[in-house]
Amino acid sequence: MSSSQAAGHRRRNLALFVVGASVASAAAGIVIGQQLQSPADAAAAAAAPEASRITVPVERRSLESRLIANGELQYDEPIPVRLTGAVGASAGSTQVVTKAPELNATVDEGMVLMEVSGRPVFVFRGDLPTYRSFEPGTTGPDVQQLEEALSRLGFDPGPVDTVYDDATEAALDALYLSAGYQSEGPTAEQRTRLRGAEKAVADAEAALTRANADVATAGKPISGAELLRQQQALQSARDAVPAAQATATRRNTDAATAVTAATTARDAAKTARDRARTARDAAIAAGAINPDTGVAYTSVEVRALEDDLAAKETALVEAEASLRRATSDRDTTAVEVAAAITSAQDALALAELTYAEAIAPKDVRSAREGVTAAQKQLDQARADLMIEQSQVGTKMPSGEMVFLPSLPTTLTEVAAVAGKAPADPAATASSTDSLIRGRISASDADLVRVGTEVAIELRDADVTTTGVVEKIEEPETGDGNGNGDGGGGGDQGDGQGRLTLVVRPDDPSVLKDFIGFGVRLTVTVSSTDGDVLAVPVAALSVGPDGESRVEVERAAGNGEGAVELVAVTVGLSAEGYAEITPVGGAVLQEGDRVVVGSDTGRRNSGADDSGDGSNSDEAEG
């Protein structure tokens, strides 16, 4: 170490020694001074200190009053998709979903939503709900709605009107064919009625021919050959009635036998199916042992049992279809044989009348009346035939069409399951748009208006966006229980119920992946127009005259200044502050200090004495 460095080191040690001695001396003086306190000083120290004012500066700031509510992100206006009737007459009474809708699938006009018993269910756009089937001759606004949909899809229904006509039928046939299906033709009942109407026309034409012949031969005595012919015709007609009745009995018996056989086959198939299902269920049960091998079932054995069950299920479906056909044939046979008996009885009545007229004295006037009557009967029969012909054609069963008010749409829920009867509703369609539903108190509802901007926050997903209030829905039942989360003051237990705040996001794509999430809604109820003079609410008081005022501290030397009461008008209150405006010519500006309370507690040595009240021990306002 050099000599100069050693000298410097000695000087620092000496300085530290002097400072340490001074500090020790001062400390000793303080201790001695406290021990030698005078009685007056002791009394002053024991007395309560004088209260000092707590003041804060007047600020210039903007204020906003907000309403906070919690809500849930949902799809926009879900619509239940319902089948309003049987799907296809040809499908029979058993309705089984053979192709279920797909969840989250986009559905557009003309698409096949699902299949039931192998028949399609088409989707069309329209506001009128489906409530009936369509067939030739049907009229109404729902027919026009169908024709409008067919026209949009490129299938020409002819003039778009309220009448189901031949052009509508052709367009429907083309629609089904384009989707790979056959449209529904006339039912067995319609075909039977048509055949009956055709026969009635033929009989009426024959009666008119005979009536005209009677007029030609009126007044002439009947020949022996003609008399014999009339007698033979009458006898044939008489024999035809019991023959028709016998035929009816035989055909009805055969049809009933077929139904019985089909029922037996169906029951056998069901029993076989149940046995196969029992065997399969026993094999897949936990710890199941194959009684034939004495060990657990192998996967091959289980697969064989499942294949056998599937085959039995198919056989049961075929047996049920056979039973439906046999039942339909039995019903058709009953109608046909009844019509044959009626026809035979009508022919007998006609033969008896013809024979009576043949042997009766001829009267030209009577014969001409017969022609008139026969012509009238023929006209009526032809009119009935035209009606039947107009109603025999393509039928659109009510269950094969679903009208939705907006397309395309998305299936957000699917209840229909393949292999089961159609559920009701089969699915739920929703727009891909989203909205938020929150709950607010009835009193807070008066603060919100439709169109108000809303800040949207998904705190769990760290996503923020904006939206607007679309509507405020009244509660369905005002139970007053305060159900739901809301902000801006609760009304729980006040008996007024809560209202639903519906918010439409400005950009739904931001929220599309968060359906079902909880969100926080912040609505700015009111705000100042820019920065205003503001003080804490604690600074406000009310004078004897009811006028609001603040206490303003005016500077006076080094001590606390005098206090001036300044009358103010109070504007918006928010965030613990209130907007104020001095009145009566008073002067109040940013930075002026206003009293918010007083400090009556003891202060620690060295406490912050800035006067902003942030470190006061006790505040009185």
C-alpha cells in the first residue's frame, strides 16, 4: 500500500469515529430528555391531538356509469324440426328411422333431412308449418308454399298458385327422382274407388243404350225370342248375386288366412329374434361362459351371435312387411268383393226392371222418360269418374316434408336415432349466428335501451368483443327469486323478478367456438361529455336549504387554511366520484382541495402528511 493510500484510510476511520460518537451522544440526549420531561409537557402529550382535515384535490376527469351482467353465449333462435305425420303410405304403420340426421350438418332447401322406413323427409323454406298431406285436387296457401319451393329448386310446378294440379304432380315426381326415390302413387283405396267409378260409367252407358232401344221398339209387342232373352238375362242376374256372395266369402277367407299366416310368421320371427338377442346378451355379459365349450366366449363366437341377431332382425322386418301387405290385401279384398256384390245386386235390379218393362204394355212416353233418367245417371257417373281420376296421382305425405322459415341452417341438436321410432322433435335447427342472454333486475332494465352498445368478455377464454342490446325480454314468471346472475344492483327477494337482456355480437365469428360459455356483459348506462370537475362522493354534503355543497380549503400561510363552503350542482355519479358544477358565482377549479373527512387519531412519527387521506388512521366524513 502506498503512503497516500494509507493516509486516506486513516482519515476515513477518523471520520467514522466522529460520526458514531455524535450519533451516540444525540441518542443519549433524547433518552435523557424524555426522562426529564416537564409536567406541562407530560400533560400536553397525554391530551388528544387536534383533529386535522383530510383533503383531496378536485380532479378533471370523465365519468361512466356501467351496468354489469353475466350471461351465456347461445345459438340464435333454435327451431324444433318435427315430423307432422307418417312418412309415406307405402312405408306402413311401422315408422323406423333408417337414416338419422347428422349433428352440426348444414341443411339447405331440397335436401333429404333423414329417412324413415326407407322414405325421404325433404326440407323446404317456408313460414307455414306442415299440417296435412298433399294430393291432386288439394288447395290452399300451403300448396302455393310448396310450389314456390319446387320452383326455386328448378322443378317447374306450372303456374304457382294454390291448386295441386298435374304440373305440381310432375314437379314432385321429378324432385323424388332426383333424390333417388319414388314418389307415392295412389293408395289401394283410391284405386278401388276409381275402378268402381269406371264400372258405374259402363253400367250407365249400357242402361242408356237399352233405354234408347226401348224407345225404338215402344208400342211393338215383344217377340218370343226377346221374351226368352229377357228371362234368361233376369235369371243370370239372379244367379250372379249368390255367386258374388260366395266368391266374397271365399276371397275374404283366403285373405284372412293369409293375414293369420303372416301374423304367425311375424311372431315366429320375433321369437327367433328375441332368442338370438338373449343369446347375444348372455355372451357379452361380464364373465359369460359358453355352455358348449365351458370357457369364456371368443370374439368369433360373439361375432357369430351378433350376425345371427342381425339376420333375425332382418327376418323380423321382412315378416312385419309381409304382414302389412297381407293386411292391406285383406282390406282391399273386402272392398272389392263388397263392390262386386253391390254390382251384382244392381245388375239384378236392372234386369228385373228391364224384364218388367219388356212384358208391360208399351208406353212411348214412359220409354222416353227412361232415356232421360238413364242419361242423367250416365252424366252423374261420368262426373264422379272425373273426380276420382283427378284424385288418383302422386301424393306428398305430411311426414315427408318439413318447412323451416330460414335456410340454410345448422342442426345443433339431433334426437332421431337410426333403428328407433322418430323422436319429437327429430332435431333442432339453429342459425350459425349467436347471441347472448343475460339477467338483469327489473329496476336496472330502465337504464338499458335497445341498440345500446355492450362490451363482451369471455374471461375464461381471454376473448373480448362488442355487441348491441337487441331486446329486453320480460320474465315468464315473476317469482321474485332473483334467479340468474346480474349486475348493477340486485333485486333478489324484492318480488319483481328478473329480465333477460338479449345481446347480439357485432362479429359472431369471434365467438363461434364458445357456445355455452359464460360471458360478462358491461353496458355503459351514462357518461359525461368529456372531462368534468369531479370529487369523491364523500366530499359532498347537503346544507339546511337542501343545496349540495363541498368544503374547499383555501391556502393561508404555513398552516391549514380556512374552509369555504361552495354550493354545487351534482351531475353523474360513478366510480365513487360525482360530477360537480359550482353555482352562485363561486370559484372552484381543478387542483383545489376539498374536505372528505378529518383525522382524529395519533400520527406515527414521520407519517406522510400530504393531506390526500390515503394514510389516515381514521376518517370521518
